[in-house]
Amino acid sequence: MKIVMIGTGYVGLVSGVCFSDFGHEVICVDKDPRKIEMLEAGKVPIYEPGLDDLMAKNVEAGRLSFTGDLKAAVAGADAIFIAVGTPTRRGDGHADLSYVMAAAREIGEAMTGYAVVVTKSTVPVGTNRQVKQEIRKVRPDLDFDVASNPEFLREGAAIDDFMRPDRVVVGVTSERAEEVMGEVYRPLFLREFPILYTDLETAEMIKYAANAFLATKITFINEIARLCEKVGADVKQVSRGMGLDGRIGNKFLHAGPGYGGSCFPKDTIALARIGQDYASPMEIVETVIRVNDEVKRRMVDKVVDLCDGSVNGKTIAVLGVTFKPNTDDMREAPSLTIVPALVGNGAKVRVVDPQGQREGEHLLPGVHWVDDPYKAAQNADCVVLLTEWNEFRGLDLKKLAKKMTTPRMADLRNIYSPKDAKRTGFEGYACIGRKGIGAAD
């Protein structure tokens, strides 16, 4: 089949590359000529493990190409995917659909025959019917269908998620569209991965409901962690005890500095706004948004308290600033709240992140970038462990502590333990939902 992917951001590029690996002919389209030049040169503009090799393999096989010419790409396509950004709209919290609608109009003008126009972007309920209307405005007699195919890719594990999904959700309005989408995903169907066909509105809602629920789990365990600190319980054991219940499961029950990234923040806000528009308030989701913001701010207090109530003039080494490991994505990362607050309170901040510097340099002004955690810790007053990269999971804590002026660690991912910290020479150790150690302990 001939598939066109409009947009070469995270979702569009990963999906396009993986579809080509299914054996389809895929053309990825983007308006940014710099991106197209990079991709044609074999360079990947985002960091995702394994994506560069998979892209090179399918380009070499002749199944994958890149262009800025949407009209030429769309001609003769069987399925045309819209994978453009839907950022939160300033002022009202709604998803900004301007890029989606602009793509729909251009697709309508360029189509030469029947095709299914598939929305891959995360969009509010009702958007796919709007896409159909936009295309109809420019081509009233065009023969086409629309479909909703939300993505469920985890950054850092996106290729595996695409190739071995928990499920594929497809919203359609005709048998013909279902047949086309069945061919698109035939390799997954043959391997018996679940493919769920629904109407358009249900597919759109599944995406928002899933992300809001996961964000709720994260926020819930962070609330429990705060209470654990008050009563003397250990949130890691609480999480384990909860997660062993099959009705709950252990995923997304890890206490930390709050959720971030490209999906959870904007999708929870958008779902809350949809509920308000339909006079059906999403009160749990609205609380999740508020509490998650509070969690991030509370992390700043942890660091300040660990530093005897002030970070002014002190050197802080921050390990990890991307919103999660195995990605260069800084969108809504907890670091964007925590690091500027430390700088604003007079701290001298050194940052180490395996992939975060390219995005982080303009998002985190006033910090010094270092390529090694031990260099960052040299003569530092505190180490803040903010993103759980593998590089930070096996640190030589004794070596780290010896390099510091005052060996203290704010472990905001609970990678280590108070026992580890004390044994290796740390005089102060703060963690999440567990009893830490102070200078007097």
C-alpha cells in the first residue's frame, strides 16, 4: 500500500518508519525544509533508540522517502495520515487544531482518488468529523473516508510499542475504510495483536481517557507518597503491595517529581476543557492537573530544605532534565519547574543529561552543562537526581560523596535508599515517600 504521513514530528516519523518496515511504501511529508534535508541525509531530528537504524534500513530498501511536496506525495495514496502537532491553545486550554485543519484542506486539494484520511494526532472528540467537513469544503464531490487512529507510543520504547502494541484503536464510518485500515495493519493482525474497531468519537475518547487514567495513577501515588512521609511509611513498599493486586497493576505507580512530556499535560488539560464544554466536569482530571503542578513545586522545597533552608550561593548538580529517560524530549518536564526555581533562588546549577542539552540549552538559561556526573558533583553542595537514566542508576556513591563539599542528595526518583546513602558517606539524603536522612541522623 501507499501511505503518506503528514508531519515528521515524534509520532509521524516513528509511525512512518514502522509502517515502511511493515512493507508499505511510505512518504513522509513536512513543511520544514531543514527537517527534510536532515532526513534525506539520514539524520534523525529526534532521539529515539533504534529509530536511526530502522529508518536507514527502509530508505535503503526503497520503501521510505521524505519530501516537502504534499501534493505530489498524496497523489495515488491509499491512506493519508495526519500527524501534526496539537499543542494546548493559549488562553483556554483547548487543543489547537489549526495544523490539523490546514493539513486536511491541503490533502483535499491534492487527492486524486479514493483514500482514507487518518488522524494520528491526539484530537478532541468530534475532530475527525470536522476534518471531513474541511475536505468537503474544498472538494465537495471527492470520494474519501476519514478514520481515527490514535497513537499509544511511549517515548524511549516507541518502536517496540508500534511493532508489539497492547492494542490498535481504529475509528471508522464505513466498511471500505475498515478494509483499508485492515490492510495497513495486516502484519499486526496476522500476529494476533488486538485491533479494536469503533466509531470515530469512541476512538477519540479512548486516547484521552487512557492518558488521563495513567496521569491519575501517577498523581495518586505521589499523593500517597506525601502521606507516607508524614506517617513514616515507605511508598516503594506501598506501591509494590498495591501493584501485586491484579486489578490495579504495578505500572505508573512510581512516586516522583510529577508527570511531564508531550502527552499527559496537554491531554489532561484538553479533556478537562471538553468536559466543561459539555457541562460534564472532569473533576478527578482537574484535580490531577492541580496536584501534579503542586508536586513539581514541592520538589523545590525538598531541595531547599536539604540545603539547610537556602540554596543561595550553593552549587547544585542536577542529574537528568528530560521528562523521562531514553528521550531528548523536554516538553513539560519537571526540570522546567525545578531548575529555574533553584537558579532563581541563587543556586549555581550544573546539569548532566545524556540527550537533554540540545533542547535544554534554550529552555534552562543560567545553568552550566557538564558531560559527567562526577564532574558535576565536584565541590557541589547537593546532587539532585531528577531523571532516572541508566547512567545514573549505578553511580559510585562513595566516589560521588567524596567529591562534594557537603555530600547531600535529593533522590527524586527513589533510585537509591537512605541506607545506601548513609553507608557511602552522604550526610543528607531526601527521597519521595520514604524517611530520608539529615545531617543529624
